[in-house]
Amino acid sequence: MLEKCRREQWDPDDLDWTGKPRPMSPADEIAIVQYFTDMAGIELLAQALFAVQAERAEDPVLREIFQSFVRDEARHADVAARLARYYDVHRYKKYDRNASLQKFAPHFVAAARHLSAEIANGYITAGELVLDVALLRSINDHVRDEMSQRTMDLVNRDESRHIAVDFRMVEYYGSREYDERRRTQPKPAWADR
């Protein structure tokens, strides 16, 4: 998996940003620009969560895999912000990331640092499935143009690696090996629990 993470890196500048979006109604343009604006924030949240997993990883290979995911999510945030600008043809309004997401993100990252590794991984896996896969596909279905499709193909290729590792970690945290290891570890203080 680490070799695949290294091999499948790409750069946002590899995409052709010179094209023009398909014609769309003002309501569609506003919605699409807002979706990509919020997607950039979600990707930054994912970046921070993978950074927590990289910090906690004891295995150096797994740590490097998670660090590659941090780079992936930073790239996804950059691409989402570029897509927001790309589709903002008429400049109907100023776009800001969803305020609730902005408030929620630091608390979720703090919780991931504090929660047990298996619980944090469960939340991150669910987030990858719901926010990334479902959100990205629904945005792409709504946009329906070549630029979005090319971009989402690359982003989804990255996300498939993330989900494969997420599921591997779920498998590990559900294993007898991990259960035995956990039993031999000292229990955290009551306040931490």
C-alpha cells in the first residue's frame, strides 16, 4: 500500500484549468461554488484527522501511509478551492465555508486525539465513507461536466486508498491480536476515560 501511495501522487497543476464550465443557471452556479467551498473545508478536516493518525501510528510504514494521506487531503482541499473559483463564473456573491463546519472541525480533531485509536478510526472511516465518497459523488453528479469528472476521478482514486487502509484498521482493531494487546496495556486514568 505504501508503494501505491507513493506511485499515485498527482499535482493539481496536472489538470487543465483553462477550460470553461458548462452553462448553468445562477442557482446552480451558486450551489456548486458553495459545495466546492465547503468541500475544501471538509478536506482540511480530513487532513487534520489523518495527521492525528500519523502521530499515533507506531508502525513506521503505517505512519508514512497516513502522512501520504495528509498530503492527499491537502491537495484535495487545494483542488476544491480551485474548483470553486473555476465555477464562480459570474461572481454572484462572496462564498465562505460553512460556519458550523468551521466551529466543529477543531473540536472533532481534539476528540480524535483524545479518543482511543479504535474509536477515532471508526469515526474517521465513517467520515471517509459519508463525507468523501457520498459527498464527492453527489457533487460530481450535480456538476455534470468534464472538469469536475477529471478532478473527481483523481480524488476518488486517492480516497479508495484511504478507505482500504481505514477498513484494514477496523479489521485490526476488531482482531484478537489487538484485543490481547489492549488487555495488557495499563488502563488510562478515570478522568481520561
